[in-house]
Amino acid sequence: MGGDWMRTHPDETLLLAQNPKFEMGNHSWDHPDLPGLNEAQISREIIKTQDLLYKMTGRTAHLFRLPSGLYNDLVLSVLAWNGLYTSSGT
């Protein structure tokens, strides 16, 4: 779930969250090129989305889908620090 998408699509977000078989994942706030960001910026993308997801649905994401599939060691480290994993390296 992209954070900004959830913000602009609350009804769709809640509908998806009602399905217990649907895994809610974090997809960053606004789909940036994460390898081009510093640690604080990456963390903000993750945390802002996690916070909104929890406030809207009461659910916490454990999965992270990388925007455009792009990552570097810093991105993977920040994801792990925030308790998230992705199939592209962690």
C-alpha cells in the first residue's frame, strides 16, 4: 500500500483491509527512487506509510514492495531496521 494512495483512497484501503486473506504491505509514501535518498528520507517514507496504515486499518505491514524494484544496501538496512522485509534481498 502506498501511503499517499491510502490517503486519497480511504474506502478502497478499508475494503482491502477487511479481507483477512489480503496481506497489507508497505510500498513507501509516494513511490520515490529509494536508492537516491538518504537514511532519514527512506525512514520517513516507511514510517509515514506504516503509521497511516495502522491508523486506518489497525494492521501493521511486515512486507515491503520496492518502488520500481530498486534498492541498495542502505535501503535494505533501513527496511530491516524498521522490521520490514522484501523478496528482493532481505
